[in-house]
Amino acid sequence: MTTTATHLSSFAHRMDPLEVSTVREILKVTEMPEVISFAGGLPAPELFPTTELAQAFYHVIREEGRLALQYSTTEGYTPLRDYIALRLQTKGIRASANNILMLSGSQQGLDLAAKVLLNPGDKVIVARPTYLAAIQTFMLFEAQLITVASDDEGMDVEEVALKLRAHPDIKLIYLVANFDNPSGTTLSLERRERLVHLAQQYGVCILEDDPYGELRYRGEHLPPLKSLDESGLVLYLSTFSKTIAPGLRLGWLVAEKEIYQKLVIAKQASDLHTSTLTQRATYYYLTTHSTDEHIARLRAIYGERCSVMLESLARYFPATVRWTKPEGGMFLWAELAPQVRTEEILAEAIKEKIAFVPGAPFFANDKRHNFMRLNFSNQVPLQIEEGIKRLARVIARHHS
């Protein structure tokens, strides 16, 4: 049997700058049971409603099998979209089923939005740092990423204003306003209002990615950017991955009519529609169980784990390390001494059976190597403290 080498020139040029996701590669290591992993953005599997979902899928196949196993509409299962619309209205988002497109995971929403809005070379504003998979998606569509700083109140909106003045052809602003991935920070109310005003002033779309908004452990809920939107320029993206289970691969995108119609066409070309069976089973689960009670349980448990990680960091990490103090979500972000490279720390940490994600891949430009992302949702408190203690020993060797 002979093989023929594939030359790099055979691939589309858009693939040239792309690399395998650092997070996905690290997860291969963390599958080993003896490793305490702070690496993945993983919900706690022991909190998945497995029994309830098993009953939901059984009920739907038994009672609605001929419809649930058939092709369906691209927009999604209407009762489920009605349910989501009612939930969104409690957050101040004026939406109906006709504004909601069901997705095969919210990652598909990033892909569809980029397909619909971006041409090669179009400019997109993102924070430093920002969600790794968003960087990958925008690069895949050959966008030019313009970065702005972020701090404990989220994206620096005044720097956004400067970028918009300097680049009037900017096409899109992307951000995770609630409990950012990777930083864990939340955009302040003042900045939310200012950002929406800037979008209206310059006619720029905002893609608001909100996978963690339900997972607030302290502080007051803040209105989504979409709820402040009077011009239809904000696209709102969310998911059931963090509140039910990521294996469902079920998310949704909210958009106004003109953009919505284009998104539907793009999805038709992508996968026809999201799983009919999954949508119907999820709707049955949601309407036969208390979503609020389930989310309250998640908040209590994840909130405790967040507190334990923060307390452990304060107890064991060198005084020269700085970290964020998230009010919700699944992550916090640590900054080490400028000369430290967290890729080197990771190699040593894995020998100590501890894992995290180095920060450099979360920077679209001007990579910074002295940061790390830590996930607290997927470990019990005792493991969190032990893992931070081990990691602190490794970091101390580098800081000294």
C-alpha cells in the first residue's frame, strides 16, 4: 500500500494560522484519574440530572418518536424557543420564538455569526485576553483581530471607543460580559451602557456570549447588553451546557429579523437543524422539573468551590501572584511575575499530578506567557485545596 503526502498548499489558506486548541490537548492529559485538573471548562458531572434526562429521552421516544426522530425545521422546536423567550424576558430581553435560533452547541453560534457578518480582512474587537475558541473562529474566517485591554471590570470600553474612532470600518465587537472566560471578570453596568451606546453610534454589531450568566454566586445580577439594545445590533448567545449538561450540545442565538434570516440560511448549509430528539427531550425535562431549583443547587456548590479556591490561593500562593475574584462562572485568572512562563510551570505541574491552562493562547495578539486560567467547578473542595497547594510549590520555585 502506497501513501501520497499532502502538501500544505493543498489546504485552504484560512487554515495556515490555526493551531490545535491548547485546552483540548491538555484535556487528554487530565483524563488520567490521578491528576487534579483545573484545566477544562467542565461542569461537575456529578451534578448532571442523569435520571431526569433519561426519563425525558425515554418519554419523548415512546410518546413522540415519529416526530422526535424525524428531520425538523432549521429554526428549532417552537415550544422550546417559546420557553427560552420567556426566560429571556425575565432578564429584560425583548424576544420571541421568532428571534431565537437553536444551535448545535453555542460554539456553532460563533461560527454562524462569523459566516454571516465577516468577510476576509474585516476587523473584530476582542479583549486581552478572550475566549480561545472565539479567536479560532474569527481567524478561521480570516478576520483581523483588534485587541483592547481588560481589568477587574471587564473590557476597557474607553479603549473600544478609541479603536472605533481609529478604525471606522470595525465590523464586530465580541465579549463574554458575565464571568468571562478566561478571566472570570464581569463587565460593569456603566461599561455595558457605554458599550451599547458606542455600538449604536458607530453602527457596529456586538456578539454577547453568555454561557455563564445563570451562575452568579455573589453580587447583583446585571442586565444583558441585549436588554439595553434599542437598535438591534446586539446578538445574544447562550447555552444549556453549563446549566444542564454540555453533552446535549444545545445552545441558542437571539438576533433581530434581518440578521436572523441570514443566520437561518447559514445554519441550513451547516447542519440543516439541531437534533430534534435532543430539543424535545430537553423541553420535556425543563417543563417537568424546576429549572430554578436545579440552578440554585449549582450556584451553591460552585460558589463554595470558588470560595475554597480563592481561600487556598490566598493561603498558599506566593505574595507576588495576583488573581481575579470572580462573582460567578467557572474560572479565575492568575498573573505571575513577568519573567515566568506558565508553559514551563505546566510541564512541572503535570509531574506533580496537577493541571491548568497556560494563558498565552487566550491572547489574540502579543501573547503574554505569565498568566494561567484555573477552573474551580469540576473539583471538590478537598481536591481544590490540595491542587492549589501542589501548584503553589511549583510556582514558588519559579518565582524564587
